[in-house]
Amino acid sequence: MPPPGSAQRPLSLRRTQQTEFETIGRDYWATGEREEAEEKATAFVNAFRRLGIDFDGIGIKEPCGGCRRREHKVAIGSISVAEAGDFAGKLNQALDLLGGYRAQQPCPD
């Protein structure tokens, strides 16, 4: 750092070599682990949407470099108490229908 009151020389950048860079696509950002997380999170969201349940704050969390979590996580965000009650009702209704269907099917022996 120059002493106070002295003039600072301008930074000069010299190009020593021309580098050709290829254009990138979306796959540049995605890793195999990220793609797998996206596929599984998509299946998770779609399964719940089939039941009429949607998580507004859902997202994929990247692995944490500063902690012990080494894998991607699906974060569903926060839901209100009313949403929890609504979601529980929809899940229980679907499970009741499934239970009734299973009860009607003959046991495979």
C-alpha cells in the first residue's frame, strides 16, 4: 500500500495469451448429485400434488461445506397450522381409500 498522500500507479493488465472458451449450457451448473436431487424432489412434489397438496416454500438445499451435511436436502419450508390440518385430511382420505381398496382385493395365496 502506498504511503498516504502519494499517487497510486494505475493497474495495467496485459493479455499474454488469447484463450478460447466454449459456450456453456445448463448442464454446466448441474452435477450428477444435483440432477438426482432435482429428479427426486420433482417426484416428491408431483406425488403430493396428486393428492391436492402443494408446498409453496419447497426448494433444494445444496450440501453444506462448513457443516456435516454432505448431501442435497429437499426443504419443504414452513406451513401454517391450517395447512397442516388440510394436508393431514387429504393424506388420511387418500390412505382410507387405499385401505378400502386393499380390503376388497383377495389375498394372493
